[in-house]
Amino acid sequence: MATTMYFEETIKDQGGKETMEVELGRSSFYPEDSIYLTVEGKTVIMDRATAKRFVDAVVSVGAYHRLID
């Protein structure tokens, strides 16, 4: 399985009480190359339709908060 990690971080809640381990990248484990997401050690490799909805949602939230140029 080939993977390329694009994001790996322990994310802290703004209130400082909670943290979450998150990793995001691409995986070729299945014949259809796609996005993998690991949260707190649990990994899923999304099918392409789910990956597209996930990316669209993240882009929409980023645009709403003016985090995307």
C-alpha cells in the first residue's frame, strides 16, 4: 500500500480541554486511489464519491471562514 501523508497533528480544542490525533492523506491500498483519514488510531479509506463530498465540505467550511484564497 502506498500512502502520502498531507496532515498529521494533535488538534487541541479552543478551550484547551480536549485533543484529537488526526492524520489525512492518499492511499492506494484499494484499486481506486483515494483519501484516507485516521482519527485517534482508527483509519478509513474513502471511496471516491465519499472523498469528493468530504473535500467539498472542507472547502466550503474553509471558504466560509475566509481561510481559502
